[in-house]
Amino acid sequence: MSTTAQTNRVLIDGQWTESATQVSFRATNPQTGAPLDATYPVSSWSDCQQALDAATRAFQVLQRLPVETIAGFLDAYADRIETRAAEIVELAHLETALPISPRLKDVELPRTTGQLRQAAAAAREGSWRMATIDTGANIRSYLASIGPVAVFGPNNFPLAFNSIAGGDFAAAVAAGNPVIAKANSSHPGTTQLLAEEAQLAADQYELPPGTVQLLYRLPHEDGQRLVADRRLAATGYTGSRRAGLRLKAAADAAGKPIFLELSSINPVVMLPGAVGERRAEIAAEFATSCLMGTGQFCTSPGLVILLAGDESERWIRDVANHFREAPVGTLLSSGVQSALKAAIDRLEKAGARCVSETSAIAEDRFCCANTLLQVSGEQFLAQPEVMQTEAFGNASLLVVAKDVAEVVELLSNLEGNLTGTIYSATGGQDDAAYDKIEPVLRNRVGRLLNDKMPTGVAVSPAMNHGGPYPATGNAYFSAVGIPAAMLRFGILQCYDNVRPERLPSWLQDKNPTGHTWRYVDQAWSQGNVATY
């Protein structure tokens, strides 16, 4: 039976139960600015306590379950989401204003179920564990499940990054961990529908109560207390830099790992040969990428660097026309709207001028005019921190550099980003400039692209959706890509001279399940083992 009408209930210990709080909130329809009917609880610490205790109990059982049980749950959950797809995408559309088609129905929901199935396959295959056997020293190690994980989901992907269905959830569960999901306040109803199906799939595979749990909202101090709690093993977070760093400070103080995806302006360098060769094509490609989803992607191109010249000026005019002519999309919330306007105002006060002037927009929905700003390289370098203000939404900053040396200096002043792109001529006339620029950009981004906008993030084992701080809290890890994303939720465990029958199956010499491992050469180990 659906719990959708029972809006004071949270999912704890396998049951939809009354929250201990009397405080509630509502989601808002971004297209009208009006609150939706349903209310959801703002949990007190009492709910967190119960969820942490239940997750601790669940983890003790999950460690002993066959991997096929966990993988079967993930597959079944994907199937259940698909059977309820129409209802899920309709509510997600109502709560976020993201279009049902193609965005939610045709792209994001299939990506969500695909991630769950990839995670199931990776759990079965097992190479993510990096099982290593040193036969000479009889030492064996692998990545084991780390323990209860909290997942905080963002506002801009109600399905694919949802706290109880998205990439962090799939990776954590596939690695054998229970998850306490903290819903995003922008789409609590969508998260509830997903949680219902998650619990039904967990019941189907007889997973222990507390494997999947849902809290809708927490006071800030309780969120910080949660990530630092001794019973929690790790946290996955996607969202604003400000909130993420508060959680990180609390987790760091307690010695708890927290994996953050925070903010990124995703620099794009347009070299002269590329602009002269295919100016109109690249202008349209950039405008489409920047305005897609009203710019509410963590990989939206928020900074473009060009070299001064007539072709660059024409390219800027082309892009400005696209910005003026394109429909103004709806933003996810009043908070996103106010933050975007504040970011634009900060850039303009620092000297950026708008080159895409449009008439004022007076609507009830959450929106902001498509905004293209421009500064010189000299202006950028005078205030590099201000000029890297993230304008999350339908806005971007153009920087016109005087020469390649100034481009290199601009890139040298960049913070860490998720992506970085270089457009260059196909005939080779930009190659010398590319060779000077690429090494600098390469070290400031997680994913380097050529001649392609960064907006899409393929769910591929080779994908890195991470990067240097402040794009993420740890540049070693990726939030997308199975099995790489699972590494965040494992703990390295070593067995030294442990009797064969006491070893985990992944580390036994003769393993009938076909698990993957790596042997260390005996000669190397015998000659290079030190005792401390």
C-alpha cells in the first residue's frame, strides 16, 4: 500500500513510522511559486538515532549475506521503478519543473535504473574489491563494506542523483552497506515514491530492516551531528559548496570520510582556429549546453576563455543572440533563483558587463533572464576569486584574453573543476597553443574534453565525475562510473597468516564463485617484506 498520503511518516528500520517531530515543510511548484499540498516532517535527532541504530543492526547482517542477494535487490528495485515510471516522473515534474519528456522519462529515469543494474553487475563480478593475495608471505587484502552510509541528494537530479535511488545510493548498497537517505527538500514526494519501491524490493529479497531508510529534512545542526556520529561509516553528498563544507567540517572533526560534489564553473577554452573554422556551429553548441535544463547542471559551462580578435567578437555576438532568442527556463526553487541573481550581481559589481540584454521578466515562476557576461583577461586576473563565482543557472561568463600567455595565466588562477574543455582547429593551426594550455588545464579538472561541451556525464566505468577541490572534497574519487564510484564505500582489510577456512570467500585460493583477485609474485614478496 502506498504511503504517499501519510506525509508525517519516515522510513526507519523497515517500516513507515510516525516521525517524532511536529515540524513539517512543503515542496513548491517552481512553475507557479505556490506550495504543493503534501507536508513532510523535519526530523528531530530522535529519528536520526533510530535510523543509525537500525543501520548498525542491518550492517551486521548484510556482511554475511551472499552477494547475489544484494545484487538481486538492486535489479528488482530497478524493475519496480520502471513499473511505476509514469507516476514518478509526473511528480518529479511537478516538484522540479523539469520536462517529463525528454528529460525525466526518456533520459533521467533510464539512467537511474541503468545505474542500479550496473551496480548489481559490479557487486556480482567483484573486481571493485581489488582482492590481492601474496602467496609468499600469506598476506591477503581486499576492500570490504565500510558500514552505514548517509546520502544527501541534490536538487537538480530528482532521479539519477536521488538520495535513495541515484548513483551514491547504488554504489553504497552494491558495496554491501545500508543507506540512510536524506531527501532533498525540492522533491520530497518523488523521493518518497522511490523509497516505497526500495523497501518493497528489500522485503522481496529479505534484506535486514534498516538497509534502506529515508529522512526528508534535518535541522543543519542535526545533519552535522549525523555525519559525525560514531555509528555512521561514511557520507556521500551532492549540493552547494556552503552546506557541503559545513558537513565536511563536522565529519573531518570526527575522522569520518565524506565524499562531496560541490561546485564547478567548467572552463571552456576557445582557440582562434576553431572559432574561425566553425564559429556558428560552436556558438549554437555552447548556447544549447549552457541553457539546457536552465543551466542547472554541475557540468554546465560557466566560464569561456577566448583570444581577442574579430572572429571572437563575432562569436560573442552569435552567442548573445542565441541567449536573447532562447526561451527562459524555470529554475528549481526560490533559493536557486536568489542565489543566481546574487551571483550575477556580484560579477557585475566586479566589472562584468552583460552582453545579452533582454527586457525584464516579471513572472510568478522561479526564473532569471538568460545572462551572458563579459570581462577582459586583465579584469579577471585583478579579482580571480570573485570572477569564479558560480552562477548556477542560465548564465555564463566570457573572458577575452590578449594572447596565449594570458590564457595560461588565467588557467593558472583557476580553482579545481569537474571538467575543462579546449576547442581547437581540425587543421592543426591551434596545436602550438594547445600544447601550452593543456598541461595547465589538465591539473585543474577531473575530466578533460576536446571539441565537446561538458554537460553530459556518461555512466561509464571510465568516467570521472570528480576533480580537485572545490569541485569535490577528494580528487581521487568519482561520483559516477561503476565500479569506480563504489571504492568510496569500501574499507581496506588485510589478513595475515589467517587460516584458509577463516578467510572471506574473496580471498580464498580456490573460489568456486569465480570472484576476481590478483596474485602478487612470490619472488617479489619474499625479497621485499619488511617487519615493523
